[in-house]
Amino acid sequence: MTAPKKQLIINAFAMQAPGHLNPGLWKYPTDTSTQYHSIKHWISLAKKLEKAKFHAIFFADVLGGYDVYNGPANLDATIPAAAQFPINDPLYSIPAMAAATESIGFGVTASTTYENPYMLARKFSTVDHLSEGRVAWNIVTSYLDSAARNFGLDTQVEHDERYRIANEYMEVAYKLWEGSWRDDAVTAAPKGSYANPKAVRQINHKGKHFDIPGPHVCEPSKQRTPFLFQAGTSSAGRTFAATHAEAIFLNGHTPELVRPSVDSIRAQAKEFGRDPNSIKIVAGLLVIVGETDEKAQENFKELASYGDREGALALFGGWSGYDLGKYGDDEDFRFLDTAPPAVRSMVNHWAKSSPEGTKWNKKTIAEHLIIGGNGAKVIGSAKTVADELERWADVADVDGFNLSYAAVPETFDDIIEHLLPELRRRGLFWDDYAVPGGTLRENYLGLAGHSRLSETHPGAKFFWRPGEEAPAYARKGTNGVKKANGVKETVDSSAKRQRVA
């Protein structure tokens, strides 16, 4: 008997800006991205995507401008292209979109580098309440020097140090969301008391990077901890993801190149005591689908004609940290000894899937990135695109896709009209939400009643269960002091943090 096919997770990948991975496409005649500052724009898109049964809208975000190209600190290429600039904070629109829908989820990017965990925990608890448990946090450590400068730093915090900070940040967040209010603090409160004061506690976190007494100022929401996304692909990022993430966003040009990262993350998750198959891995793709392969290719060419090459090079500068403005227009970066090794490596990687004889100069790089960024592009009829998505699921072992757009709402309209019916015909996409009206975690995992972190997740160690005087992690000793290997240690010491993370 043939095993049932894996049903795919389908997200819309968006940004609250006039341009996301499509610099210059705001000029395309039917594109509505310039309405990014209108709540009606986002409500309309959310309702459209929910009707089509998308799992979630996944909002990317940045905290600075792409100012490396022709830099330093130069936004002259970024601003005309609207290359992720200007940009609004997506979190504030989620309650309005949630009020107009019932089941679709909302992923929001927020940084552990530039916001205190006490404040972030409050914001996400508030939105989880107002969305009835339909919010996810995409955990990032940020990558733009322009953001660092605007938060009072000369340059970014060193890469791996950002992840060390993020690990302690997550511990604080778990303590606030899971260990500050007992599960029955409100439901079993004494008569006449809104909540039981003995069931609300300070967390008294004293660590290397954070000193936060608590308690959490929000009562527990449906999910308590929002569903956790993460998108790191470095060694430190993959380890962080295998520890904390419930879903992981990966970019790659082919499924064969993505598979090693998938295997690494799942293997590390297993080492950390987690069920590796419980982690949902989602690949980023641009899909342009039409009635035929020819019509889809024609549409892609038409869309690309509105793209802004300088804006694409500005995005590349921000993503990579390298300024291609220093080089001549005709220089082929595959063979350019003066180019950084990382740039040569990227370009040689892209060249493997391009026609022979292509000269990889600045113009070619810009055209490669102008729609869909540095992710894979799948262009064709519904059958062609569905075949390729199915191949990605088989070869890369991914669970679904973040689908970016060339134009809003046209790209999503074409996906809804052409692609989703083909995926349903093949048994690859659901007809309705697994838990209509349920939390994001329930629908992502397909498990009714599963609104909390799983018991194998590290955050579960901070659960404060009904009837307990204190959470298990804090119960031993006085004021959080216990012995570890014969030595006194506070609950919040670095040794404790290492064990619970």
C-alpha cells in the first residue's frame, strides 16, 4: 500500500513595504504594494489568502536601510527602488487582520539583538490574545550595520555572540511566558480575586546579558509562547534553530543543496531530545504560474522589465555585506581575484543553473536577484510548478513553502487560480484548515488541542503546572539556589542556562 503523500504547508511571504524581494515592481501597473500603509490593504490580502486556505502570512522585517552599495551609508539606490524601504512594523496590523479572519496565522519577524525580552514578551502576548492564538514569532538576530548604528552601536555585535545573546533571550522569554503565571492562576483564583497572587511569580533572571525580575505583566494567552519560527542558516543559526524553532525557513537554489541543512537541523534536534519530525521546514520560493509554461515565462519577463537593477544590487549589498559598486560593469565575478571569496562562491553557485556562456557581471547579478531575491524561482504551468514543488518535498525533505511575490495581489491570485487546485488534485494541499478557528500551532502541526509548546521542547521545562507552588526548574533550594555537581549555583547562572537551553 502506497504511503499517503505529505501535505504541504503554504505560506505567503510578505513585507510591509512597497518592495520586498522585487525592487522596482511597485511600478507594475496592477501592483498594489504602495498601499502597504493601509490596514484595508492587509485585511483584504488576509481574507483572500484565508479563503484559499493558506496556512499563514509570514512577514519579513528589517530595522535599517540597505546602504552598503556605493557606500558607506548610501541609500541612493535603495530609495528609488523601494528596496525594503520605507518599511512599517508588521506586528501592529495583526489584530486587525485577525479580527477579519478566523483561521489563517500570522508570522512576525522580531530581533533578539535590539529589543529587551521583557518588552517583546508583552507585545507577543498581547497579539496572541487579540488574534486568539494565531501569531508566530520569527526569531532573528539582525544582519544590517545600518540597524546597529541606529541602536547606538558602531557596528553589529559579532555573529556568534548574537546567537549566544539570543539563547539567553529565549530563556528569559520562556520564563515570562511559561513560568511567571501558573496555568490555573486565573481559572482557579480565590473567590473575589481576578487571579491568585500566589500563582503569579517574579522570574528573577540574572544572566550575562539580561537582569529581569518580572513578573510577566500579561496573563497567559492561548499559545502562551507564540509559535516559533527561525531562519538562521549558519552553523550557529542551525544549532539555535534545532534547539528552539518549531518551524524553520530555509533559502536555497536547488533542493539538492538544501537537503544537507535539513538533515543537519533534524539530526541536531534529535541530539537535543526533540522529535526531529515535529520541526516543520519551509523553503522560500518565487512561483510564477500561468495557464501554460509559455504564458508563465512571458509574464515573468514582463514583470522583470519593471525591476530596478540598482535596487537589486543594494539588496545584495545588505544581505552579503559586500559593495559591488567598487567593481567595473563588465567584470565577471567568477574569475575576479579581487572579489571577496564569498561573492565568487555565490556567483559560481548561481552560474551552475544558468546557460553556458553567461557573463556573471553586475548586470547579470542584478537580473538574477531582481524578482525573488536569492531564492529559487519556479516558473511554468500548474503541472510544471506542482511537479517541482513535489520534487522539493521529496529531495530536500521540506514540509512546505514560503511563496514570495512579484506583484500583489497578482502573484497570489495566479497561485490560487492555477496552482492550489493542482496541488489538491495530487493530495498535496488541504481542503480546509486542520483546526478551523484554531491556533497557529494547532494548524501548523495538524493537532487539535495542541496549542502549547510540546513536552520535548526546551521551553516546556519552564511550565508552571496547576497546583505547583513554583515551576519545576525553580523549585529546589532557596531563592533559586541549588547545588550542581556539588557546587552552589543560582537557577539563572550560566551553567543552569546551558543545561536548560
